[in-house]
Amino acid sequence: MDRAHGEIAAPAPLQCCPAHVDPSGPGIWDHPRTFGTLREAVAAAITEPAPPSQVAWILTSGGRTLEPHDIEDLWLQLKSA
């Protein structure tokens, strides 16, 4: 998660999709919500409910896909800082 900390101030898209979908698959980022910072995207993923049967995924500015457990870990790190 340390790498994501270096991207915390960079823009990041958030996409909700079914948990069984591969977030790197074709068309997965077809309607993301783009946030001004990764911090904002993480906060939205944690505090705003996802549509039924879906989970949040975030794409960092470095191109890394944060899975739901990565998002939760980063949220906890940000809250404790």
C-alpha cells in the first residue's frame, strides 16, 4: 500500500461493479467517477454505499487497481495518520 500513499494527491477514478468481475477486464472502466485525489476516491468508496451486489474498485494514477480489501486497508491507514 506504500506505493498508493505516493499517489494520494493524484486524481483517481472509482468504479463499482460485481465482485466476481475482473477489474482489469475489457470495459470495466466504462463509467467511472473520477475524483480529484485518491484520498477522496477512497473516502467515497468507504462511506457511500455501492449498488446492490457490487463493490468499489479504484485505479491509481500509477495504473494500479485497488481491490476492495486494498481500499479498506488504505482507508484505515489514512484515518490513523
